Amino acid sequence: MHLVNRPLVLFLVAVILSWVAGRVGAALRSRLTFPEEARADFGIVEGAILTLLGLIIGFTFSMAMTRYDQRKNLEEEEANAIGTEYARVDFLAAEDAARLKELLRRYTELRVEFYSVPYGERLASVNNETAKMQDELWTKVAQAAKVQPTPLTALAAWGMNDVLNSQGYTQAAWWNRIPTSAWCLLFLIAILSTGLLGYGAKGRWAHLSMVLPLAIGISFFLIADIDSPRGGVIHVRAVNLEVLSRSLGGH
């Protein structure tokens, strides 16, 4: 999955491979010719595989958009869960409520950072800090609920459960990417399409050699950019979490 995390590199690879496939097809045409009466049948095959390429690109783009929308919705739900729990901890004793509010402020800042930090050591550090903070939050609210077991404290504990679950749902959505097998199929159909186009170009391939490869590269770049939570230029911003962090007195 490393290549699809770098949409610009994927764009260059797609363009180069598609162009090379077209040139190979053009070279084969000069060696392996077929009768002119078969050209109509060849045109049908060529049109069919180009249509198939367009359909697969469309379906894959739809998959990427669905995952992107899911990540946006889960960010909003996570902010709502934290904000609700921040209000519910007032059901606990004053000292416990103050401590939990401070922890929730710090936790919200960590969640904001999760959305903006790139791949690397800092991401692993943020995930580790988040896990430790979750343990501390749950331990604190569980202890407070045990000391004062009432329906209101149970509501506070339930709210903390929602906070922790919402983070898990978000993480799962960020791991839910377009399968590698789908990318392999895309590349295979793209190479076959440009190869056939080069084979049947009839002298015009020199002028059109970059049109289809560029279109394929741009399509792959857009799909990978939308599908990659941290690579490229299109990202899910933690807009709701940032607003919540400011309202809670965070940075």
C-alpha cells in the first residue's frame, strides 16, 4: 500500500506504464499484422476494453468517495461524543469532574493531531498517547462511578464508552482502503487498453500517445488522493474536533 499512499508517484507510474504499453502495442503492429477485414472486430474489442476501463475507474472512484465520506462523518460523530461526555462528567463528584474535563481537553487535542500528522514516527507516538489517555479516562470514570453508583454516574460512564468507541470506529475507517487487488486490476486493464490502442493506432499513435496515459494517470491520482487519509492533497480535516478543542479551552 506504500505506492497508493503517494498519489503523485502513483500518477507518474501509471502514466509511464500506460505509455510504454502503448509503444509496445505500436511496435507489435509492425510485426504482427492482421487482415483489414478483421479491423472491425478489433475495433469492437478495443472499444469494449476501453469501456471496461472506464467502468472500473468509475466504480473505484465511487469506493474512494464512500470511504472519504465515512471518515468525514465519523470525525463529526467523534466530536459530538467527546462534547457530550464533557457535559456529562458534571454528574460526578466535583474533583473527579474537574480531572476528567482536563483529560478530555488533552484527549481532544490528541484527536485533532491524529487527523493532521503524516505517516511516520509521530503518528505512532500519537496513537500510543491516545491509547494511554483512553486507559486513564476509563479508569477515572469507572472509579468515580463505583464510588457513587447512581443512574447519572452510569450515564457518564456510558458517555465515556461512546467516546472510546467513536475513536475505534474512526481508526477502522482510516484502515478501510481500496484493496490492493482492485488496484492491480486497474493497472492490468489500463495496460491492456493502451496496448490495444497502440496496436490499432494506424500511424496516429505518435500524436495521441500521451492522451490516454495522462487520462489514466490523472484518474489514478484522484482516486488514490481521495482514498489516502494522509497522502496527497485531499484530506479529512478535523473541523468539528478543532472547534470543540477551542470551546473546551484547548490550543
